[in-house]
Amino acid sequence: MSDRPRGTIDLARTIVGLQRDGDARRIESRPGPPPRIDGFTIGAPRMTREPPHAGEMHPDGDELLFLVSGRVTVLLEDEDPPRRVALAPGEAVIVPRGVWHRVLLGEPSQLLHITPGPGGAHRPLPRDGAG
């Protein structure tokens, strides 16, 4: 099949889906949240600005975030007030199932994610002048 990965994959530009049936599929990147599959999506975007949402949540399992380069803080809404986890290159955090979270950039960064699906939700950014 044409979407089955062959050769090298640039995870900064392409997402790979590891489906629960054991197959791997290439998923072309597009603006907005990654597509949801019954399995895990894996990508490593190079981020130069904050994600285009005000938080996300994954009800199907824990998510792994691994910082390849740069500096980020992961805001976890599993406590009140929300918990902040600063990541340096080579460090990772596990976002527990069902916990709303956001990635805050300290500088341009590359972050590997292994995200469970198929469910998930994103909060929209507030509109200008709202809030």
C-alpha cells in the first residue's frame, strides 16, 4: 500500500500511525491537530510558535512527550493550580490519560509525541477581544 512507510521518514513533516491491528501507516501532516486513529500517532514537529489550541486531552491512553531540542514547559491540569513540567533536551514526560494539557514554548523546539487514539479533544484559542 502506498501509505505504508518505506525507507526513512522525517517525523518533523510526516506523522506515522501505529494502528492497534499492528500496521504502520504514513499520515501526511496538515494544519491543525493530527488525525486520530485507533492506535498511536507518532510525530516530531519542529515548533516555532505555540500550538494552535488552548489545550488537549486524550481519553484512550497516556501520551509520551520527549523533547529532542529546545526548551518547553508542559502545563498539566491534573492538579489545582495546574502543574508545570519544564523539559530540557533528552527529557520526557508522560501525560496521563484524560488530563488536559498544553505545551508552552520557551524557544523553538522539536518535540516527539506518541499520542493514543482514536479519541481526543482540543480547546479552541480564545478569539481576539474575548475573555
